[in-house]
Amino acid sequence: MKIATWNVNSVRAREERLLNFLDREQPDVVCLQELKVREEDFPFVIVESAGYRAQVYGQKTYNGVAILSRHEASNVVRGMGDDVDDPQARLIQAEVAGVRIVNGYFPNGRAVGTDHFEYKLSWMKRLRDMLTRDASPNDELVLCGDFNVAPDDTDAANPEKWSDSVLCHADARAALSQLRDWGLEDVFRKHHPDGGVYSWWDYRMLAFPKGDGLRIDHIFGTPSMAKRSAAARVDRNERKGKKPSDHAPVIAEFD
């Protein structure tokens, strides 16, 4: 099974790139984030023409997540399923070929010390609580998405520059560690133990050609899935050329 995660930063703006990616990589599952469209405006016909079914949780202008799959998806859940009134479309789940796929667009947090940053930390705790309530580390489960957190300094080209940012702050990293402690392993890290591989580069200040990147897009798996992980990589070519997203797809293969 080949699973990819990609923050497309507007699916409408990246339709051609998405189709080319699907044709080239032929992934079994693609988790998309930051769709920036309502569900009814998602390009279902185009995606289906490429051989994929789409499960979508959309929102006008902001957020939005989708799971594309070559196989039928079942048990689709949109949102956390808790009692929190949260209008932001950031999480969708589905079962595909016996694997529970959880796709999240984690909050950015904007600035440390703001309500937005507190929302980020509380959202991550809610996700941990959801996994505790609805799943088990013994399950075959994969958590994908734009986490908006670089786990440690090896995931930042210039860690001193980013240390106090919402993407590398100690509180955000602690929240990520608590999420992982539920029973998740960093599948990408298994294949790149020394770090230095990035998935996001700011549009500003020539960050991509300068190599000023962060690894904030992740594929985590329960122990059984991590054990089956055979390879993982970042498709840097998707950050090149005309009208790229600021994120590149992360791809993992499982036996």
C-alpha cells in the first residue's frame, strides 16, 4: 500500500498538479489538506476520472481535508466526534483496505501566546483523546497530515531561526510527543534517522532554493503499520515549477 499526504494549499489552484501526481505515483491513498473549498465545490469528476474515490470534509475559503483512494472507503467520519463546537474542517477518517486512515490539517497557531496557539494545543489534545476513545494502538491505523510541527531540530534547516515559532516551539513539540505516546511511530523518521529532509518551504525570501525548509508534514502509524513500512520520501519536484503548493507530498510505502 502506498500512502501520500499533501497540503495542496487550494485544490482548485492545484488541480492539474494533483492529476499529474496521481498519474505518476499511482498511490493507493492520498490525504489532502487545506482544500479551501466546500464539499460541493470539490473536483469529484476530475478525481474520479483518474480512478479515485474522494471523501471530503470541506470549508469555504479555509481549511478542508480529503481522503482519495483507489479502493472503496468505509466508516467515514468527519471531525473529532466530541462535544466541542468547532466549525473548522480539519479532520476526516476512513477505512481503506483494512487500514484506518486519519487525515488531519493541524492548526498553525499563528503566534505563540495567542488564542490561536492555545487552539492548536487544545486541538492536538482533542485528537489524542479521540484516539484513546475510538481506537487502539493495536489497530492498523495511519495518521497523516500537515501537523504544523517540526518534531525536533533535525527537522529544520535553520533551527535557531524557528525555535520560538509556532512550528518549533517547545509547547507544540510537547503536544506532539503526547499525541505520539498514545502509540504512534514516525514512519518517515524510520527511513531518514538523521533528519535533514523537509516538506515545507515558505513562499517568501527564496526559502526553497535556499533550502530553508521544515518537516511539518507527517505519516505516523501504529506499531503494526510502522513495522510494515518499507520506504518513505518527499516528492520535492512538486515544490518546483509553475504554481506549486508551499508543501511537497510525503509518500510512504507499506508491505
